[in-house]
Amino acid sequence: MGEITSLAKNAKSFASLRTTIPISIVRQWKLKSKDKLYWEWEIRDGNMVAVVRKHEEKSKRKTQK
């Protein structure tokens, strides 16, 4: 299963691009604005494959006893 998304310029002064995260992924991972994704790249059968995971930041607060 797959989906096609379009790319857009992030800003005039930067070379990076942005895309839309498909709604099926947003719902599955319960994503919201400001969440972070972790991207890895792998070569499989001569093709570059992106592996994307939701980045879970560990709380900086220490638990009090």
C-alpha cells in the first residue's frame, strides 16, 4: 500500500522541501503539529528506501520520590 504526496519549497532561502504526511499515518501514529519524525535511509535491492518513525522524546523532568 502506498500514497503519492507532492513536494513544495520550504522557504526561498533554503534548499529543503516539505511534503504532506498522509492522513493514514497521522491517524495511526496520532500525530499533531510540532511532533517530530525520525528518518533513516536504506538501500534495498539497489533502491533507496526511507524508513520513518515517530520520534518519541524522553521527558526531561526527573521523577520525584
